[in-house]
Amino acid sequence: MFELLKTDSHTKARLGKLTTAHGVIETPVFMPVGTQASVKALDPRELNEMGTQIILGNTYHLNLRPGLDVIRAAGGLHKFMNWEKPILTDSGGFQVFSLAKIRKVKEHGVEFRSHLDGSLLFIGPKESMEIQRVLGSDIAMVFDECPPHDAPAKEQRLAVERTIRWARECREQPRADGQKVFGIVQGGSDAALREQCAKALVEMEFDGYAIGGVSVGEPEPEMMRAIELAESHLPAHKARYAMGLGTPAQMVELVARGVDMFDCVLPTRIARTGTAVTHNGAFGLKGASYKTDFGPIEEGCECYACRTFTRAYLRHLLRANEILGLRMVSVHNSHLYLKVMTEVRAAIAAGTFADFCREFIANYKPSQKILAARKMASDER
């Protein structure tokens, strides 16, 4: 399933090929988030044109709406949303964190109070895998418990124990044809817990491994440490996926730490507030300084928004609350994330990734808006 093509000689960066039932994915890769079978503000044609290889859907949300009966009748999630390329589905484990106020964690799963109508919904390992089987995703994630980053040590330990036990149950469930399953390493920033969880999952021989419990409000150094702690115990011949992050600079740094796959809601979320991302950082397009700025969002960018519209025009649209404005910023931001991964792959292939990484990090200026958005607990993922 995963073929390791090359490892950078100066970092842990890896060039790989991930084969799925709906196509081959070149890694490192960024996956746009399509929680409810749609990447917000973008259509499949636009996603294809910007080079999207795989998108992410969500078990919890799709089970509630439109429901499995509809997706089953449509012939699966790919046909329902007219997406012919690979899909990865999150198991609903992140909602254990993001919907903490309306759920109860039990030994065999989690009881949710629907955020739509208040009805009760139970998801455990068996239920999560059954939903993902009906969805027909190419990669299904095990059902795990994602505690807050500042959870007490006992709570982190219990979450790891449940995650391991639930992963074993998920491993035993039937799958859709060709469907692969990834385990999820939890454990916060506790080295012993990360090691315990990773080693237990590796023994189960999953098709790939994700690092969860990151980008949930913790400081960036703690996030990096948690990923490093987990990565060191994961096999080189399987794909590694850092869940739910981050900024372009964070992704480049984590590629250097041996991570192959990423997803994040930031490109489209911050676009809806008028914030654009570039290779040098992010900025708010609504600012007065762009009123008569007739250049593109980013010089040299080949996305449709930059080829077609100026900063001045997009600022006007955003301030007038025109849908086209947030759509075009969403197009640009998503294209930028995908473009950075294309550049990363090219640098690894050329043997110049260490220099690329150093230069990228030096030029990228963190945005307070993005940092604030990253800290927000969200059920968008």
C-alpha cells in the first residue's frame, strides 16, 4: 500500500507513494477537509484543477446528515459527492474532543447528544467502522479517544487504554472492498504513553498510523514534541499522518520530522474571515491598505483567484459580504497548501529539502489570526 521511495539525507523527510482503491497518492500530501462531503466553498472541479489528490470526510457528521440510508442508496460517498479520487474518513474520535459538552465517554464507546436535534447517538468501534464501511472510504480511521492537551495524567492514561482497546475492536470489523485502516496514536506529550500506544498499535499491523491529540490548543513546541514522541516508534514502511494541522510552516517542519500526510480546516476557515495565506505568512485582505492594490493575492501564484482578480477587488467583495470573495480566498488558500506540498516533494526528490525547509521557515511569518484559529476547538474536522 505504501512505498517509501526516498528519505532525505539530512532530515527525516520522506518521498512516498500511497496506493488506494481510487488511485495513487504522492506523499507528503495535504488533504483538504470535506467534513460534510464538501470542502467548504469549493467544488470538485476546482479541487481537481488545483491538484487535490485526496480529501477527508467525517464519520460522525455524515452519519447524522444526510444519514447512511441516503449514502448507501447513492452507492457510497464517492458517487454521492461525485469525487472519483481517494477519500479518508475520520472515525468520529475527534468529536469526542470537540463536542465534549454533549457527549459521555463510556467503556465501549461514546454517547453523543446530537448537535442538530438533541437525539442520542452512540458511536463505538463497531459503529464507527460500520459507518465507514458504508461510506466506502479508501482509508478508514480507528475510533479513538482524543482528550484535551491539558487533561490530567490519569485521564490521558485512560484515554490511551481505551484507544488501544477500541483499535483492536476496529481491526476485527469488516471493511469495504479495498478499504485500508489506520491506527491513531494518542498520549498527549507524555513520552511513556505515546510509546505505549504506538507500540501496541504497531503490533496490530494497521495499514498506516496517525498521530492524534495534536493541534487541540497546545503550544506549538508541545505539539512538535508529541509528534516526535510518536513518530520515533512508527515503522518506516507505513504512512504517517499528523491529524488536524497546521500552518504551511508547521507542515514543512513536520515533513522534516518524518510525517507524510496532513489535513487542516485552516485554509477555508480563515478564508471566510478574509485572511489569505502566502509563502511568507498570512494577512487580512479587508485592510484599508489594499483598497487600491491591484496586484494578486501573491505574486507568481497560479491559482484562479490570483490569475483573475486583484487584492482591491477581493477586498471590495469581502467587505460587501459577497460570496465570491470568500470563495476566491478559499481557492487561493487551498491551492497554496497543495502547492507547498508539491514544492516539498520536488525538494526531497532533488535532495535539496534541508535547504528548502530552512529557507521556508525563515521566510514564513506566523499570523496571530491563524494561531488563534488553530487554538479553537472545532467540529469542522
